[in-house]
Amino acid sequence: MATGYLEILRARHVTRLLVGTLVGRLPNATAAIAIVLFVRAAGGTYSLAGALAAVYGVSNAVGQPALGRLVDLRGQPRVQLPAAVLSALAMAVFAFAGTASDVLAYGAVAAAGLFTPPLEGGLRALWASVLPDRGHVQRAYAMDAVAQEVIFTVGPLLVTLCASLWSAQAALLVLNALGVLGALSVVASAPSRAWRSAPREAHWLGALRSPGLLALLGAFLAVGMALGSITVAAMSYADGHGGDQVYGWLMAGIGLGALIGGTAYGARQWAGEPARRLQVLVALLAVCYLPLMLLPGAVAMTLLTVIAGLFLAPALACAFVLVDRHAPRGTVTEAFSWLVTTFTVGASVGTGLTGPVVEAGGALWGFAVPGAAGGVSLLVLIATGRVLAVPAGRAVVAVRSENDPNRALKARFSSGDRA
């Protein structure tokens, strides 16, 4: 297992791109908790803190696919670095202005979310040009999915550490400065500077004109709902079984399970049709959510959350392969950004939906939501299985031809070729 990952990490540029992307994504991974801590330290209400965090999330969901399309059109350095700088400056305005003016606070947070650079989609667009072996690309997707869990586990710890050592304001400033440095490291690399999207066919829908991609987005909207619902149901459970400390262990259990599952998944080459494999992974994901309804003691419940997280990263890694397959030519970054946006929106919907469910039926019914959402995701994948399994026409380009400019179709300079 270790040998397989080391082989990838030893490839030129891989470590720099992976680490730079993770550091560059720190502001996004920590925004919600950083905003809440800052507003609380400034004497604001929890309602204001939650509203500002929600505005950031919505703006981020809008900005990711839009900036992803710009990356496909203009290249990574011209979009990623300016976006990172603008996002950091907007968050700096929020950090220095505070909550004295609601209009300024909401505007600054919205701008910070809107201009968050699509580093996640950009990295996945680069893998095929950095790793010429397709099997290595699939393993890199698995490593990428594992890295997501690391950043969303380590990020909040860094926020609280900065806030305790200095202040909540310093946490906002430091993490966003690190984000700019991470983005700079990525866009200054040779693969990022050389990468060009394949010539694209002009269409206002961009990546969304692919039926296969729409099917994936529908499925992972439900997966995101499942994950968001667990955060609320687990809080309800923890209130009766030890409080915040137990809640922290439950959330860490989900991340640990994803780390274990993703690491094991990426350790081997997978043959066969990825669309069918994704159905199996999502089915296992949904099944592993069901034992959470048993509501055992805190230790056993933590173990169940580890099991519940096992198939999350593998499902994401498999989805990355399918996004790369079904993205219309010249829209790969935008397509990956849509997956990020859809997953985020799904998590927000799941959080909002589960609140009233928990209030009405307690933690038991709260934990029924992720299993149901996982079932919906599986039904979507089954219903669209034929679309996902057979790429249609020009909407699909092989991984290498889409992302590797040396293997891409020759660009034609007709105005109809580019959106």
C-alpha cells in the first residue's frame, strides 16, 4: 500500500501540487469555524455568526463553477492566484472591520467565498498531465480524496490553535495568507503554467450539458445531504452522551473511517466499469449509515461512525474518474468544481433538513436521514447507469486527451470552438 502511494509522490511535481493545493484550500476548509469564532470574540450573536458562515458557503458554491470555467478558458495562473488574493483581501476587510456594519461584514464574507479559487478542481485537471499512467491517475484521485479528509480534520485544529495563541482575528488573517501562498506554489509550478484545457465547444451550459455529469451531481447531492445530516444528528446524540467531547470524537470517527477507506481503495488498481463500481460503493456507504440508528454507548457509537465513513473517500475517488470521463471537452475544471459545489450544497440541505427531524423525533430519526439519503443516491446511480456507463459523443474525452495538452485534439481557431 505504502509503495503504491510513494511511487506517485516520487513523481515530479506531485508532492508540490498536492501540498500546495491543501495549503491553498485552508481558508475554505476553515472558513465556517473561523467566522463563528471571530464573531463570537467580537461580541456578535450566534445567529449573526451562522448567517455569515451561510453567506460564505452560498457564495463559495456560486463562485467555484464560475471560476472553474474561467480556468478552462484562461489557464490556471491567470485565475487561481488573482482569485486567492481577492478572497484573502475580502476576508482581511472582514477581520479588520468586524461586525460593526452588517452590510460591510456580509459583503466582505460574500466576496471571500465568491473568489475562493477552484484549486480542488484544478488539481484533478492536472493529474493526467503529471502522471501519464492511467492507473496512477486513479490512485492519485484516491489520494486526493484522502487528503480532503486530512485538511478538514487538521484545518479546524489550526484555527482553534491560532485563536488560542493569538486571537480569532489573527486566525482569519494567518490562514488566508497561507491560502495565498499555497495557491502561489501551485500556479508557479511548471504543470500549472503549461496546462491548457482542450478546445471547447461554445455552449452556455458549459459542463452541465453532459447527461453523465448531471447524473453524478444528482447522486452526490444526496451523498452530501447524508454527510450534512450526520453533523446535526451526532450533536443531538452527544447532548445525551457526554456533550461536546463525544461530539468531537464522533466527527473524528467519520474522518478516520474515510481516511482508512480511501487509503485502502487507492492501494490497488481497479479493473472494470467505474460506473458499476460506484453503485457498489454508494450501496455500501448507505448500508454503513444504518447501524448509527442503534444509538449504543459513546465508545461503540464512535466505532460505528468510523464504519460509516469507510466508503466515503472511495466513492469520491471513483466519482472523480467518472467526472473526468463525462466532462465535455474543455470543461474539466468546471466539471470538478460543479461536483464540489453540489456536494457542499447537499451538505447544507442535509443540515437544514435534519434539524427539524431531530427536534421532532430525536437522534434516532436524525440518523435515519443519512441512510435514506444514501439510498436516494444509489437509486439515482441505478436509474442513470446506462448514461454513466457509456460516454456519449463529444461529451466525453479520454482522461489523457482532456487534460494533457500534448495528447489533446488540435485546436481549431474558429470562433465556434471556444466558449
